[in-house]
Amino acid sequence: MTTENAVAEKRGPQVAIVPISAIDIKDVASGAAVFDAWLQEVSGGVVTLERIQGVAGALPVVGNIMALVDALGDVVTLTKTEKRDLLLWASLAINLIGVLPLPPTMAAARMTLRPTLHLVRQEMRSTTKLMLSASVVEILVGHLNASIVGSLDDFVTQAKAKLPDILAQAGKLGEDVLNEIAKGLEAAVNGTLDAGGDLEAAGTQISAAGDQLLHDPKAAISNIFGGLFSAYKAAGKGMANSATQHLLPDDIKQSVLTHTAQLRAMGPELRTQLNKLTAEDVEYSIGWLLLILSSASALWRKRNAPGQGTSVKPKETNQAKKTAAEGEVEASQKQVPATQAANPQKNCACAHTPHSINFALGAESLSHTDFNLPGAFAIDWTRTYCSRLSAYDNGVLGARWINEFTTRFDLHDKG
């Protein structure tokens, strides 16, 4: 393991905290792809997310596939990590909190708690001070009011009081998830894994648009892998694998059995580790994060006695610029890579370095004008170079150079 990877592992998974409206179904599919790749890795390509849904995953959870994807990603990380530290267990616990099956009112509160804890943890990892900034508290106040409406102080107080019970339930759900994964892997060895999977059942989990159950505390997912695969499928993923389970070689069978034993053994450990996260004196535990948030909330309340944000001026007429739910945020551990460079004229932001290296793709792009021809139909002969244009390595204007007159047709075989 490289020094960089070791440091990243020590700090736990990186999480993006973004407005709910900014999360795309492809971001969710990107996380689901990690779990699908791991299933194939340990089973020689036989067990896939598409197939495992038919024999495993019968666990009802709240309709928050974003949290479910991240939780299963944490499971993959834990299985590949020899020394499982508190940050990894805390990440899994926070994500499991977001999918605990409860009545809608309580489910909404716990779904709200997930991005709250992720944001506090992210901020504390990036600062040397044991205090949240006022801007972070402002974000959390807006997030809370957009999701369940209420005082941040009361929300934190209730969360602290209920934390032992919440973590106990999260531990039970986590252990059940591990056993369901083991069940699906064992089906490959026993020859009972359906090569096609129950696609019809998966199709009922999420609408064709792929966003029905991404974040809905009033909805429920009856099959965790079916719901996950539906989001995967909605983004054009989840292609069928042609391998058959009865051709499993002995070494692959042994690999599967080794991993199922590991998963089942991890269940009791998971429950034990999550119960420890209530401690307020252990850095980065959930109890510690709530203590930090409680202190920050009290200080913010003292500075903003009327209870409004710093952008609202007391004794003055203020105009509302937000509508309900606009301030709600979510946490995402995986984001789909950029597919094209940003347009600086449209985005009004710096899109590249001073030396023309694009931030989104890491590609170099520059333009050069060779000559100008005046007249009724003036011509500016300007060439553009892009390091990603490998198809133009033998271009007539030079390797990877094109201009507005460049035309090209490529013929691709089927598939």
C-alpha cells in the first residue's frame, strides 16, 4: 500500500456534501458499480448485482438508495482492510442510519442526520480547531429546516439521547446485510444462483427515470439489492454476465467460501464496533461529532439570538430568496467522472489552469491562429489542440489539432 493510500484509509472515505438537486442517478450508479465489481472479483465473475438480487437482499429499508449505496461501499472497504479503524466503522454507521426502516417521521429525521454527521466529520478532518465554522452551522440550519423543520439545538439533543438505540438498530441491520451478501455468494457455490436474476422485481423498485426512491423517507425498499440494481440499471449499467455457476473452478469456490465466512464473522464485530461509537471522548466517534455539533450550535444561537441566519438582519425588512427544501443536502461517497470540459463562459468559473490544463478532465487544450483573410467572407484560420483527441494522431493539421473545417467519419463494429 502506498503512503498516499495509507493516509486516505486512515482518514476514512471521502464524502461530498452537496444539494440534493445536484446529485445525479449516475453518481448513485457509480457507487453501485463498486459493489458489483467486488461481487464479481470474489466469485470469478459469476455473482453480479443483477444476479444476487434474486436470492438475497430481502431486508426492508427506507427509500434512500444514496445511503444504501454508500453503506455497501463501506462493506467492500471493510472486507479489504486488515486493520479496521474507527473512521471506517463510523462511516458505515452513519450510512446505515440513513436507511433504517422506521415510520416516515422518524425516518426523515434519521435521513437528515446522515448528511449532518458526514458534514461535521468532513469539516473536523480539515481543520485544526475543535469547532465548526459559522458557515457550516448555517448550512446545517438550512438543511434541517428544508427536511424536517425544527431547531438545530433540539435536533442535536434528541439525536444524542437516542444515539445508543439508533446505533444498536444500525448494527443489527448491518449484520443482516452481511448475512444476505453471504447468502447470495453461497448460492453461486451451491448452484442455486439464477443467471438472469429477478429483473421484473427489480424494475418495480424504481421508476424509469431512476430517481423515485433515491431520497424518500415515506417510501420503502423491500429488496436492498433489487433497489440498488434498479438505480444501476437506470444509468445504463448492469449488463448481463454470460458465466454460469455450475462451471465454478475449485479455487473460485474456495474464494467464495472464504469471503462468506469473513462476512458472517464480521457481523458480530460490526455490532460491537457500532455500539462503541456513542462515546463522546473518542475522536471521530458519532457521540464526539454530536458533541462538537452541540457546542457549535450553542455558540451560533448565542450570536444569533433571534434564531435566524447571519444573512437575515434584525429590525429590517428582508426578502426570502429560498423556498422549502432548497437548503437540503445529502452525502455521496462516489461521483461519476466528468465527461467533458466545463464551459467557462456558461459556468462563470475558472475551468483550467494558467497553462491550459482542464480541471474536469486533466486534458491540455489551446488554440493558435495561423492567419486571417479579410473580405466579404472573412476567414480566421485558427487551430485547436486537445490532448484527448487521440483519434487525430495523424491529423492533416498536426497530431491532435483540428479546426472548424475539420470533418471526420468513424465506422464502428456492432457493440
